[in-house]
Amino acid sequence: MAKKNKQKKLKLPLAYKPVGFALGWASGALAGIAFRKTWMALRHEEDAPDALDRERGWGEIVLAAAVQGALFAVARSVADRTGAKAIERSTGVWPVTDGGRD
């Protein structure tokens, strides 16, 4: 029984990779939508500034980057944690062997 459980632990991180990829993709898409809505609420503009936009100032560009980065980090963390907890509940094994990212 111990040997079977050890094999399960070794193969699970590899099996989790497609799940993690799908969750990452979905969380990125949702974070993009959230960023557009947040930028619209903050600045009442459809498009956020690009770093190479000559018409925008430093403050506006840095604000947009900070908001976007925060939303993407939160979305990815929520997706990673949710996926890992779901895998652990269904298999009894945490999907990453070293306790962190693979």
C-alpha cells in the first residue's frame, strides 16, 4: 500500500500541470476583464495606458501597471490555491511535491 501511495505522489504533480495550466489561463482571462472594469471605474476610460503611450504621464502608467499586476497576482493565487485544494480533496495528495511551485 505504501508503494502505491508513493507512486501516486510522484505522478500527481505531472498530472496536475494541465489542470494548473487551464486554471491559470482562466484566471488570466478573468483578471483581464476585472482590470478593464476597474480601470473604467477609476478613470472613466475604455483603454488603460500603455507604457509606450506618448500622451500619458508616468503616474497614470504606473497606476495602471500596479492595478493590473495586483489583480493578476490575486487571480492567479486564488486559481492555484483552489486547484490545489480540489486535487488534495479528491486524491488526498497535495499536487506539488516540494510545497511550492513546480
